[in-house]
Amino acid sequence: MTIHDRIEELLAKKNWTKYKLAKMAGFYPTTVYDWFNEKHYTPDRNSIELVCAAFDISLSEFYSGIDEDELDEEQILLLELFSKVPADKKKIVFDLLRTLSDEK
């Protein structure tokens, strides 16, 4: 399940529209619509926190629907940051992490 799928699932549970989510979370409606239209933007960490507040759930509850494993805040932040790394730079990040993880 993706972040978008999880938001859709939560919308369905509350019987909310994307417009209502935008109003409850304090976004412009176009912000939420851009997550689901052809732009397919991914909400950043701050936006996810606002979504969680609107749905009255924790970050852990939000992400538990995405990944079967429990992700801590650092892991979530790492995934969010990595998703913003340009494709041509991702190998550099992997190489750096491999090097650092091999250090004793």
C-alpha cells in the first residue's frame, strides 16, 4: 500500500472527500488534489502529520497501513528524504550508506 492508498483508505473510513480532508488539515484543496491527479505529488512529512491530525491518528497508525513493519521516525524520515533524491544521485546515497554501515 502506498501513501496515496493509505490516505484513500482513511478517507473511505471517515466517508470524507478530498476537499473535506483539505479543510480539516488546513490545506488548499488543490494541494490534496495534486496528490491524486496526474501530478501525483507525494505529501511531505509535515503534510502527513497534518493529515494524521485531521484523521486523529498517530504517524505510527498512518504508516502501519503502508508497511507491515513498524517504522520509527528516523526510518520514515530517511524514506521521505530518499524519495526526494534525484534518480541519478540515488546510487551515491546507497554507496554512502553501504560504506557507513560497514564501519565498526
